[in-house]
Amino acid sequence: MLDSDLSLEFLRVVERAAIASAETMGQGDGMKSDRAAVEAMRQELDSVPIDGTIVIGEGERDKAPMLFIGEKVGIVNLSPGEQRARRVVSVDIAVDPLEGTNLCTTGAGNAITVLAASERGGLLHAPDLYMEKLVVGPSSKHAVHLDASVAENLKAMAVCLDRDVKDLVVVVLERDRHEWLIEEIRSAGARIRLIADGDLSAGIAAAVAGSGVHAVMGTGGAPEGVLTAAAMRCLNGEIFGRLVVRNAQDEARCRAMGIKDTKRVYTSADLASGRAIIFAATGVTDGTLLKGVRFFGDGTRTASLIMQTEPHRIRFVDSIYVTNDENVKIRF
């Protein structure tokens, strides 16, 4: 079991990454925004009392200078004396230092920084491929399936939510590959919210009552699918996912990750199977669930979501980092 105090440690990690990337918001330089988030998250992780291994990160080692798959993070990188001063826990970690880089670059909403952790082996080592996804909340999770038609799933969701299909809102990434999906949703009578990026943030919203989002459908990144699954484990929602394997090279990448059945339909319990899951996210730009980082003359304010399965707890955290000036004014 992971120490409950680790959730607050990981809160600090995602907050620092969010602040660093928010300082670049709207500057039109995605690489700068992403680099700021990655460097801040990586630096902060080395102060956390863990023997951590990145299982989902910025890519393979030859493509990512830090937070690459297999990288060791935590105070295991400190001296033996410093390590002995704190109890160290072994964990696997999945990160997206800036989910919605383009959103941050343009100042659009729903950019977030994200981290999920579990005991060793508790998070699927997903290859960097596309994944078919269907994300729903607790009420609908036993009534839908990835292999059902769009219309069938929408009708089942409407029954579970005691609504008409026309009242449902489905989030879809605005991509050419989703033209057929958009047409099917519209033909069924449901409404659509098209987004430029950030299907992880949308997936979280789908599992929270009152968010105005009832499902996420379409194809997105498999690594983001694992992070969504970690959130669903905490929120009692569900993700159904299947890897999109297009050629022999994709199959080889799956085998390298230990995945033999490339047609398998995964659920949150498969993608994030750990008993003890911690999920942390901080808003970078204003979004559906979380406000973005706000800078004011005397400090910085962040809004975060911290969840865990043991104990099962969900917290919305509003933090204000103030300057050392004795005349600081706190704004609410």
C-alpha cells in the first residue's frame, strides 16, 4: 500500500509543472511550454521519497532527455545518507507533464499537468500508439461496450442517466479520422463538443456528475488512456480501450512492451490494475473542472485534483504560493 502522504508529495510535483508551463502560456512556442513542464516535474520528483520508475512518459530514452520510459526518479537519485533519512516506497509512475501543449501555447482551456502512480506493475506499459476509447461515468459503465454501435451505446447511456439521447454531450477530438464518428453521433441525436486536444481532461469530466460531459468517444493516445484509467479507478468511471495496430512495426512495439493480444479490449482495471492508485492533476489553463494557474502581484494560485484508491479519497485543492513580503495580500 502506498503511503497516503505521497498524494501530497505528488500534488507538489504537478503544481510546480503547471506553474512552469503557465508562465509560457500564449507565447506560441509549444516546445518551450513542454520543456518547462518536463524540467519542473523532473526536478520536483527527485525530492519525493520514492524509488520510482517512469512507465509512461515522454517516450523512449533516445527521444526524450528526461522523464523517458524506464528512467528512475525520486530520492533514490540522492546520496545514500539522504535516502536513509526518509522511508522510500517503490512505485511505477505515468506522467503527462503538459496534457494539451497546443492548448497552453494558444491560451485555450483544459491544459493540465498529470501524474499517476501505483505499486510496481500496477500501470500498463502502453506503447506510444493510438487507442480506440470510450469513457463514461459510473452510471453507464455496465451498459456500454467498445464493440457496440454508437447509437446503441448512446441509447444505453440515456436509459442509465434517465435522459433523452438528445440531452447527452459527447466529447470528440476534432480530427479527420473522426468524421464518421461525428456523423454517427449526430445521426443518433446526441450533441457533440469538439476539442482540439486534451482527451484525458475530457475523460475525467465524463466521470464527474454535473460537468456537462457524458462520454468521450474516438481514437487518441494509448499512454493517455492509461492515465485516464487511473483516474477512472478513483472516480468509479470506466474506460474501454483497444490499441490501434496498423502494421508489423506496431505489432513489434506491442510485443516489446509485453502485449501479446493486440485486439484485446481493455478496461480501467486492466490499464491501471494496481491496488493502490494515486492520481494528481493541476490546471494550467482554465478548464471544465480546474481553473488554470493565476499569477498576481503577491504570489501564484493553483487548482488541483488529487485522488487515491486506498483510502478512497478525492480532493480538490486550491493552493496559494505567496512571496516573502510581509505586506502580502491574500485574495479569495
